Amino acid sequence: MNRVHLTGLLVCHGDDEVAVVTEHLARHVALTRAEEGCISFDVTRSDDPLVWRVDEWFRDAAAFASHQERVAHSEWGRSTVGIERRYVTEGA
């Protein structure tokens, strides 16, 4: 089993998107960290107030796929669907 590692940036294009991320991020992080197969999940604001750094580790491709499926239908997923993501995934 290969671990899956996702890294990158969540990039907002204005205060409205920042407000959405700020409103929903804590719950998204808590739910993700509670998922079966989540090894670590960190989203931290960068020096740029519009950008967050994302670093995720999952046990394997199945755990990562399960996470992606849950997120797609979650409040976070629906609320942030239009926000730019610059991610690189290894091991999926």
C-alpha cells in the first residue's frame, strides 16, 4: 500500500472567498482528521492573506478516494467549489 500525499495551495481571489474558507475550514479539518485512513491533514494560512498551504497524508489510494468523495458532497466542497486549488498528488 502506497501512502498518498497531497500538497499545494488554496488560492482565494478576494475577500468573499476568504470569508468562505474562514467560515468552513475548522469543521472541514476536524471531519477530515477523523476519517479512517487520514494520517495527517493541515491547512495553514500563508504570509499572503489570500493563500493557504495544504498538506495531506492518507494511508492509501482507497482512503484518499473516500476522502475526495466525502468532500465533494460536503458543505466545504459545495461552498468552496469555485476557489482555486494548486495541488500536486503523489501515490494516488
